[in-house]
Amino acid sequence: MNAVTEPFLPDVAPDLHPAARAGWHAELRLRFERRGGRSVLAERAHRGPLVVQKPLYPEGDAVCHVILVHPPAGIAGGDRLALSLDLGPHTHVLLTTPGAGKWYRSAGAQGSLTQQLRLADGAVCEFLPQESIVHDAALGELETVVELAGSAVFVGAEMICLGRTGSGERFTRGELALRTRITRDGRPLWLERGMLGGGSALLAAAPGLQGQPVSASLLVAAPGCDAALLEAWRAIEPVAGCGAVTLLPGLLVARWLGPACEPGRAWLTQLWAAARPAVAGRAMQRPRIWST
């Protein structure tokens, strides 16, 4: 056995505020180890509807692909979801989702998703969930904290679609708070806080989202981030929307704005393909679930 499943935790913590008990409360904790030449899911524990499928190895033993599944398919008001990942030394994990996530409209309660990732020296984590669709009148909070040690590598993608654009819906009410923190050996590499308010002037303003419903980011934190990789990224232009890339000490940042998720996803995938050999020593392996 390569993975050990711990007993289920209680579905609802006893000290939660009564107003929050109406939502889902889910927590998933995963720990990975390297055993010989294989990255394995050594421990997992969960409560509520947040689970992972069987680990996959489409690239061989060194890289463990994991699909995160939230059966309700979205976060509603009052939901509290928490994901915790611990990667041991020299493990390599790629985590994605089977489809778009959703932030549902709320009558007043806020939903939240907290993601905590801890990477030991030499570990590689490719955290590539598919896009999140924010319904009109949604109230949400998304926090991602990444703690890197030594030479650990983090590749993280995030795509937000405001409104169900296929049906013409726009994000006119509600709000989504975003917080991201990446540190290496306790020192900050990236600190970001933002608030997307439904119907706010920022959504249409030139310094904001420029009227585009979809925004996306790709962050690569690795010792291999250098000027040569920046130039390789600059040579890759999006086919639609507008994109820009920036090199900071130990960190490459790509930003994209556009009318739909597909062109943004295609551009980020090209950037990932260019960066992966340099920072992780491997050619890109597109998760099979993205094609289903």
C-alpha cells in the first residue's frame, strides 16, 4: 500500500458559530514522502466532502498526480473548506481538479477556502486547479499560503471567472477576497491581498480588470527562475486577451486578462511547458483529466 487512510474526522466542529453550521465543513490533509524513486501519498485524513482520488503515475514513479474532488462542486455561503499539503524532501506532486470550481450566490453568509502548502527541501509542487467561476452575488474568501524550504519549487495557477459568462451573467453583487502568501525559509517571496467587489468600478477600470470577466495568474517560485526563463516567457504571446510576465527575486509571475477561460488556460499551459524543464527537470505532462 502506498497510501494510508486515517479515520474520518467529525463532520462539524462543536465550537462553530450556529450561523455557519448550515454550510459544508470539510478538511483534507495530505502528506507525501519519497520512498526510493517514488513519490507516494503516505498519509491522508479528511472530514466532510473533500477527498482525493487514487494517486496516478502517468510520468513514472517520480511524480505523483493527485486529483482533488469536492463532490458538491462548489462553495456556498457558510461553507468552510481547508486543504493542507505536506511534501517531504525530494517529493514531486502535481495536484489538479476534475473541472471548474464554483462560488455560488449567497444570501449573506460567506464561504471560504483555505489552502496551506508546506514543501521540504528539494520538493516540487505543481498546484494547478482548474478555473473558479464566481456566480453573481457570491460571498467568498480564498487564501493560499505556501511555505518553501531550501530549494523547494512551487508552480501555482489560479484563474477566476466573474459571472457565468456563457449565459451572459456578470458579477454585479457580492465579493471575493483573495490572499496569497509565499515564503522561502521564512522570508517572503510574494504577498498579495485583493478584493473583487461585484459591480465595483475596479472591474472596469484600466488599473483593474479592464472590463474583462476572466483573470489568471501563474506563479513559479524556484531557484531556477532567471532572466533566460523570463525571455522565454516573453516570447510566448497569448492568442487572445492581454498577458504580461515579471521576474522578481526567486519568482516568476504571469498575469492574464481576457473574455473567456480557454485562451487564458492555453497561454498559462504554454508558460508552464516552458518553465517545467528549467525548474523541475521534466517536460510538461498535461493531466489527462483536463481532456475529459
